[in-house]
Amino acid sequence: MKRGYLVVALTFVVLTALTVSAVAADTIKIGVAAPLTGPLAPYGEGVRDGAILAVEQANAKGGVLGKQIELVILDDQADATQAANVVTRLIQREKVVGVIGPVISATASVGGPICQRFGIPMITPTATAVSITRVGDYVFRVCFLDDSQGSAAVNYMYGEGIKKAAVLYKVGDAYSEGLRDVFMQKTKELGMESIDVAYNLGDTDFSAQLSRMKNFGAEGVFCPFYYEDAVLVTRQAKAMGYNPLFVGTDGWDAQELLDQAGDASLGSAMTTHFSPTDSRPIVQQYLADFQARFGHFPIVLAALGYDATRLMIEAIGRAGSDDPKAIRAAIAATEGFDGVTGSPISLDENGDPVKDVTIIKVIEKDGELAFDFVAAVRP
Amino acid sequence: MSRVVASLLLCAVCILLALLRKYRTHVVSNPALKYSYYPALILLAALGINYLLTALGANKVYTFQQAVYGLSLGSVYALIALGYTMVYGIIRLINFAHGDIYMVGAYAGYYAVTVMHLPFVPALVIAMVASSVLGVLIERIAYKPLRNSPRITLLITAIGMSLLLENVGQKLFTSTPRTYPTIFKASYEVFGVSVDQSRIIIFAVTVLLMIGLQYFVNYTKPGMAMRALSQDRDAARLMGINVDRVISVTFAVGSALAGAAGILVGIVYPQIKPTMGIMPGLKAFVAAVIGGIGIIPGAMLGGMIIGVSENFVTAYISSSWRDAIAFGLLILILLVKPSGLLGKSVREKV
Amino acid sequence: MQRHPNQLKGSLYWIAASAVGLLILNYLVATDALDWYYAGVLSTAGIYIILTTSLNLINGITGQLSIGHAGFMAVGAYTAALLSVHYDTPFVVNILAAFATAAVAGLVIGLPTLRLKGDYLAIATLGFGEIIRVVIQNLKVTRGAFGIVGITWVDNLFYTEIVVLLSVVIIWRIVNSATGRALIAIREDETAAETMGINTTLYKVMAFAIGSAFAGVAGALYAHRMTYISPNDFTFLKSVDILVMLVLGGLGSITGAVVSAFSLTLLPEFLRFIDEWRMVIYPLLLVVVMLFRPQGLFGTKEIDFGALGAAFRWLKSRFGGAVGSAPQRTVETASPSSGMQTEVQTSSLQPAGVQPDLSGQPGSAAVAPAEPSSRPFLEVNGLSIYYGGLKAVSDFNMSLPEGALHGLIGPNGAGKTTVFNMLTGLHPPSEGEIRFRRKRIDRLPPYRISSEGVARTFQNIRLFKDLTVLDNVKTAFHMNVGYGFGASLVRPPSYGVKERRVTSEAERLLEILGLQERRMELARNLPYGEQRRLEIARALATRPRLLLLDEPAAGMNPQETASLMELIRWIRDEFALTILLIEHDMSLVMRLCERITVLDYGVTIFEGTPDEVKRNPRVIEAYLGQEAN
């Protein structure tokens, strides 16, 4: 009995203590909501590191509007409830002028309406589900949509002369199912024969799915999921002697794919946000700076975190004020932004970028596997 | 027409199977028939299915290919289910952490193969020993003090242990998946159905371990003690059985089997991660219940049923309904025959 | 289980305190002292409070282990979301609709699965929780994995807290009423509950449906708070979260559930610095709590207001009357041998009209038995039961007049208890018929037979062990509380009157059986003989016409047996009962019973008066074996 009493009392003490924390205001605060724990932590960390790099570079040049920029980074654990709490906390307690994140579609779908409600601009670097930016005029993104990515992938397959294709998608995953829909529709438009085959979260055995696609005679397999599953799919396909053209999505673009899938990944293509082999100076500079700062090669999502944060800082500068309303207007008016993940980038009326989709493929170079730039296509 | 014939044949096979089951006691008492009983059953079923498929004009190679895939997946479920069934049989606990012991076995095997560069058999032994030690430790630390507590307390502790192992695993092994190197490369073709060497090994190891376990439980002293314990713990204690030791042995053996499943999974489906134990753990428990919990061949049967049916659902319907079907099957079994396919029903004494 | 007798006022206190808390909270939010971030976190806490208390109704109170609660939350959330998005219905309507659909889901799933017990039930609920999610994932209308976007935003802390408060109060009232006693009885001993006239299936399903319904309400709140939901919000891990909160608070304790849900949602927000290790610390905490305090922080106890304790006691002394009593566990223990004496001494305290002439000499059965009525009161014809190939009882016949005191004897394993089991419906007979007051009861379920007026005690005592002696008896008043489910929610003035009447009647029964000293003790702590007497008290509370006593004198010393005999005779007359009793103590049977049936190997070998039985060679043979002949 006493214990319970104590718990209640303690909770209230802590609660009141935290309510009365002071806010200093000679910096401009930008918030980052990303998963930093749990299975999606690597992606959240990539976005976070990209944002840190962008802010440090801007601060080194004197910040924006004569003030230094302060980054407030909170972990949303890729969980909807946590994302709601974290985004509200960034806005209400940390008084940020803009939010970078959340990273995945499920959390961005929760964060978007909150930012809209409080009138704080939000740029999600990576969430590709179409509906996210439709909640209102305060929600933006810098990555391409599922539509663009899916169309680009199907066009690529079509260009390679594939007539029968399959999509292997992950049940219950909005990203994967969204791309499945785009794929099915697009292949139909192009007159290709196609089937969709599902797998479940946590599956390690893809034998049934692969043999089903093989039985169907699919020459190309579209794989809208992350590299962990891609490793299994390509290796198991190779083991059963099934060698279609695998076309992955941005989730495939990771060095681990090459390390873990090995030969099985050779020849696979994928759509992605940028290619390190892109020779534009801004890209090479970014790669060099990132490695100098963090001591390792960036994952692809880091580039999006970097671009999103740079866009936010640039918009604050263009707005000439740290008023969220003015910043929103400045972001919406973005035209010809020079991004690592594409150039020029403009934002359309929904707050989505008009930008290129990069296609890369796995080749063998000097006896090692590597990604090679194929094309940048504007859907 | 052929469909009618096929369904009639299927009925005949079913009736035959039922008859065989009914007269099993007579069969088993005859030593000549005893060892051919299960093979005969399987052969009959296979023949019946083959005929049915011919009659239906199905793609036989595709179908049998699925069966091969199903059996290797089923082997994994079966190995995990064996541990579940043993532990449940003795202390009436759904050891939720069992799936995570399987995960640890997979990682132990991974390090044995990659870091220590060991061949398959020693790596298998290391994985089994590591899991076994972990299983016994968990029992000693978390379950033993609660032996006389309500069942729900034990169950929740088990859920807690499971979450703990998963999350410590994420810290220890990081959440980035690891990939086993390819150990068995060969693949054979039988009537057009391709059978990988690794799949033969996973199936063979599973069957061998099950037979070994069956022998252990039925014909050795610790096995006898286990069976006594599962009947009546107090009586067993009075007969001079060291209850704590027998329970430890049970956890050791059950966990070792899970460890074997871990390394076998790594070899056939080469990727492992700290959360890999959750779903197979649940499915394996479903398998144990379907076969009849506490019954060793039942766990095997249940595992195979789930493995094969999951593959068929994926191959012919869609994977999106697969988990619902697995759990649906479980609920159906629980409602129709809660003691499982091979179980006997018991009546509560008032 | 030790609840305050003055629960009614207890819950009023909670309502008042919560209302004050609400006002403070809203003042803080309105004055910006508490920003939306905290408001949001508090809303989440509120949602978890509903989830945890509703799961407590199923797991803690009714004792049915469910681990698929998130599934019902999903049903409610999607109902509210779809209504909000497609029809733009108001918040209140959505909440009610979510309640209704989740209740239906609970009903549909509960009906088949609640036949299972323990771990099996747990696994089945887990399965159903997953199935609900998979179905939502595959349906077009729920937009599968994409989830539903654009749900109206209602994150008004005030509304949320009102819903939370209502939910908790409703659950509190259900638990602290005859319904709650029935649910707890099911948790304690399902078979015994059934013979107390409790339709256990109905109550289990009802608890399950109500628990699910409130999970649905929580889901609706969640949907309106998040404005976006997807099937991944309702996985097995969510169910585990809820279970962890419940268990940490203490299974069976409503206040424990509230406090635990509240602190476990708030704590991580303030412990962000341990984020990295949070998912390791949580399960560790769970295991540690289970190991060192398996009953949770609160056990099955409820918190009262320590500070208000004095006022509480004062109120109790003013209004409590017959109800109140200090809930101390250290009631003095009377020595077992004095038990019967106490009863005799206190007999003068009994209400007028009751004349317990117990102190009289043995054999003073001068009180004439109720006049035997011409038609048989209980008539059993050709009753048989087979277990597999074994005939446990075959062709059992019996005809009892009203007011009879009949004995059923026979060697061990003769099938006596089986006859009782058939008479009370626990084991439906394979053949034959039972007519009780000319009505056939052999196909009725036990609770119906109980409501026809048949009560029993058990050979291997089946009390509700973790309830107090008084609650044991009060539970048995189930059929006769005189108010319905609705009244226990609304609590009209008559409710209090009826509850007090139940309590005073229960206390009267305890007095008759010499247990009033013990009324606040847990049944499990009573000595053997007192447990047997408590079972009789409990059986009497169902207001039976026919009482079946299964070895009432087992384990008693001769002195106790003698007074028990007097007691049985006295209650037969006092309550106008017909009594059928199984007993091995021959002196008791021969002196007490008017007629005796002798059973051996499931077959009736003789029926007659005690004298005839004593002389009958077959009976002697059955008892002593052939050699003695």
C-alpha cells in the first residue's frame, strides 16, 4: 500500500520538476525524430548522422540568421505511440522550429498530423508512402515516392526485355505493399505478365515463394524490401538454380548486401536515392566529409537525412526568420535545390520532391563486388 | 470422372489409416509389423497423394518440391517443438524462452563455423552444448524458485526471460543479421524434384535426434525418472528421484535440441538475427500442441504438419494468410481434441 | 483476496479523488503549465489504464489467462477509425461503437475458446489475437498494411480521462458486486462455483466480452489520439506490454493495475537517458518482480487512502453497521475443539424466530421431521454411468420423501460420490432419469440444478480458498441477491440495502455454523473441521431444498462428530431441508439417518432402516468380506 503511494507521489514530483525546466533561446533548434534503438536503429542512426553533419557544416559557416543551430535528437523506436510523444515533445518542450523525420512511413504518418496541427514544418527524409504529405501544407519530404520508385523499376525491367515478372512483397509492411501495388499496375499498363507473391515478417525460408515464381516463369523479380531479406532471397534462389533478374529498391542499397549475399547478388539492380559513384562534386565532398567526421562509409539514408537538414537550414535562411510559418512558406517555394540525392530538386504542391530515381547494379570489379551507377531517370 | 475416382481413393486411404490406427495395439504387439508400421503409413499416404495428384492433373514435380521444402522447414519446427513438449510434460510450463535458446544456438554455431573455422559436426555439438548450458541456467535462475507458484507466474517469467534474451541478444550480437557461409553445396535431382544436401542433413539430423530422444526417454534411467516426474512429482520424489536434477536434465536435453535447430537453420537458410526465435518458437509450440503435448513423436508430427502445410499455403494460396491458418489450425485442434492428435484425453476428478 | 468491506464508499472516494485530479490536470493544461507533450503522455497512460484494468477483469478477477488483448484493442480502434474517416461520426458515437464491436468480437471468440483452461486458453487467445491482426491486414476496407489515415484528432485530455474514469468505475463496480463474486468464484474453483448456481460459461464469456469491449474503447481512444493506425500497432508485443503492466500491479487488483499502467507509461518518458538499455531493463524487471514478488506490487489488494484512513474508519463506524469490520488478518484463532461450543453459546444472538435448540441432549430428535409428503421429492430411476468400458454406477434407484434424512453408504470406490456428481449434474448420467420435485433434472447443467434447489458439499473440500470465510458464503447467495447486473452498475439505493441483507444473512449462517469469529479469515487458513462446516454454510446459502453432504464428518473427532450430527438434524428442520448424506462414520449414519441405501461396486445392494441395514448379510459381506460370514 505504502509502496503504491510512493510511486504515485514520485511520479508527480518528477512530472512537476520537469514541467518547470527553463528554455534558453539564442540558438535555433531543429528536431530529429528517428529510431535509435530496436531493429531499425541502423537507419535512424544514418539519418541522424546525416543531420549532424549538415548542422555542423552550417554552424562552421556561422550558422543561420546569425545564430547557431542546435539539433535535438530523440528516439522514436520506430513505434507509433513513441513517435507521437517524441514529435509533440520536440515541438512543445524543445520549441524546435522544424522537424526532420520520422524515418519510416508508419511513424511519419503519426508525426505529420501533429506537426500540421501545431504549425511546425516537418521534412521526412525517408518515408515514401504517398499519403504522408497529403495531411497538410506543413509536411514535406525529400525522398521520392513509392510511385516513382516502382515505375522506374518496372521500366528498367521492361527495358531489359522482360515479359514475365513477379513481385515478392512483405505482408503487413506498408512500404512493401505500396510498391507491390505500383508494380502490379505498371506491369499491366506495359502488357507484362505478372504475379505477386507474399512473405511474412520474420520469414527465413523463401523456398516456396521462389519456386512459385520459378514455376510461373518469372524472368524478373521485383523485391521491395530491405537488404536483410534480400540476402536470403538471392542466396536461396541461387541454391535452387533460379537466376532471374532481381530488381530491388532503396532498401537494398547497403554494403551488407554485397558482403552477405556474395555472388548471389551479382547482376541485381536496384532503384535508389543516390550513387556514391556519382561524380558531382557535392556528392564526393559529402562522402569525404562524412567519412572524416564519422570514420565510416555512410549508408544511403544518411544522404537523405543530410539533404533534408540542409533544405531546412536553407529555408530558414531564405525565410529570413525563425518563425515556423515563414519557414514553411520557404520550404514550399523550394526550386532548384542542389541535393546530394539529386539535382535540381523542387517541391511540388503536395510537398513531394520532383527528382531523379537512381538505378544502380551489382557488378564485379577487380575481383570484388561493387555497386555501379546505371542511370538516373526522372519518372 | 477422374476426380470422383481420386476422391474415392482418398476416402479409402483415410479409412485404411483409421483402421490401422484403431488396430495399432495389435500391430505393435507383433514385432514384425511394429517397425514397419509408421513407414507403411507414410508410404500409403504418399501413394494416395500421388494418385490423387495424377487424377487431378496437378504439377507433380512442383507439389513434391513443396513437400521437400515443407519437410525441411518442418524439421526445424519439430526440433524446437521437442524441447517444448519435454519441458511442458514435466513442469507444465510453456517455456516462451525456448525460441530464444534456439536463437542462441544459431549464434553459437555461427561463431563456431566462422570464427573457430570448425566443420559441421563439432559446430553442431558446440551449438547444442551452449544452448543446453543456457537452458539449464535459465531454469535454475528463473524457474526453479517459482516451482510451487501459480502457473501464471511461471508463464509470465518465461515471457520475461524470452524478451530479455532477445534484447540482450540485440546488444550482444547487434541487430544486424549474420549470414552463415555455405557449408553443403551439393544438390540432387530425384524425379525432377531437386533436393539439396543441406535439406537432407536437416531432415536426417532431426529424425536421428528424435529417435535418440525416444530411446533416452523410454530406455534410460534419467528418461524413466522424467516420465515418472511427468506423472506425479511428489510420488517421484518419494521414490527417491532427485527432482531438481531430472528437471535440469530435461532442460538440458530440450535446449540442446533447440540449439541443433538453430545451427541447422543457419545452414539451410543462411541468415540469423536476434529476433529469429519469436515466430518459430510460437509455431513450434503450436506444433507441440497439435501433436499432443508431452508426446515425442507428436511434436515431430506436429512440426512436419505445420512445416508442410505452411509451404503448401504459400505455394498455392498466399503467404498473407499463412499465420492465421497456423493459429486457426491450433484453435481447431484445441477445440476438437485438446490432447492433440496422438494424445489421450484425461478427465478432471471432482 | 482481501477487499474492503466498505467498497461502495471506497469507490466513491476514488471517483472524488480522480475528479479532483482531473480538474488539476486540466487547469495545468489550460494554463500551459503542462504542455501538450505531457497531455499526450497522460492520454497514453489513460489508454493503458483502460487496457490493463480490462485485462484484469479477464485474467486477474475471472482467472482466465488471455494474452491476446491487443487484438480487441485493434477491433475497437478500427471501428472508430472507419466511422470517423467514412462517416465523420462524433467521438462519443465512435467510442460506443468500438465498445460494441469489440464486445461482439469478444463474444464470438470467447464462446468457443473459454472451454479451454490455463495455458491452452492462453495460447488460443494469442492465436486469435494474431488472427484478428492478419484479417485486418488482408481486408480491403481496413486498407491492409497501409493503415487508416486522417482519423479526427481528439486528444482532449479531459475527454480521455473521463472515458478512462468511466471505464475503471464500471469495471470496479462489476467486480465489487454479486457478478464480481461469481467471477472470483470461477477463478477460485470453477466446479464449486457451478454448484453454487453460477452459470460459469455465461460468466466467463461475459467477463471476456466486457474486458474485450473496454479494450475496444481503449483502441478507439488510441485511434483518435494517433489519427493514424495500422495493423502493426496491435501485435503480440502490445498484448505482452499490457500483461506486464497487469502483472506488475498485481493480478486481481484494480488500483494496482491503474498505478502500474500509469507509472510504466510515464517512467520511460522520464528515463530517456536509459533508452539504449530500456528494452533490456524492462524484461529484467519483470523477471525480478516475478521472482521476488510474484503477486505483483499490490497482490490482489486494493490501495485505500492511507491519509484518509481515519476519516474512512469514522465513516464506517457511522454508516457501516453490520457491514464494517477491520480488515486485519490477525483475527484471534479459536482452538478447534471449542468451535462447537462457541456456536452453542452464541445461539442466543440469533434473530428472533430461530430457536437453535442445540445444547440439548444427543438423540433429542423430538422435533418431528417435516411431514412426509405423499409424492416423492427426489426420484431416481435406473441411473447408470459408464467411463469407457467401466460401469461406475449401474441401475441406481432411489426415492426420497420431502424432509427425509437419508444415508448413502458403501465401501470405498462403491460409486457414492459419483451418484452425487450425477445428481448435481457435474457428470451427466449415461442412462436413467432423475426427477426432483417431479421435474427431470438429469440433463440440466449443474448451475440449473443448483437453482432448482439442490446443493452439495464436497468430499475433498472445494472452498474458494483465497476468499474470506464471509465472502465464501456471500458468493453462494449468487442466485438470491435480488438485484441484476444493471443494478450493480447503476447502484440505486436498493442495491445497498440488498447487499447489506446478503451480508447479514451470510453472517447469520456463519453464526449458526460457529464460524462468525473467523469471518474475515481466508478460507485456506481454517482448520479442517471448520472448512467442512464452512462448506455446509456455503451450501445453505444457495437456499437449497435438497442438501447433499459428502462425508461431512471426515476428519472430525467424536465430540465434533456428535455436535455435527445435532447440527445436521437441526438445519434439516430449521431450513425445511431434505438431506442425503455420504458418510463412513457408521455410528453417525446409524443414529442420524432414517433410511439408508448401501452401494457396492456401483450396484445398490440394500435399502432400509438403520436396523435393517445392520442385520443385512449382504451389507455385512460387502463391508467385512466373505470370510466373516
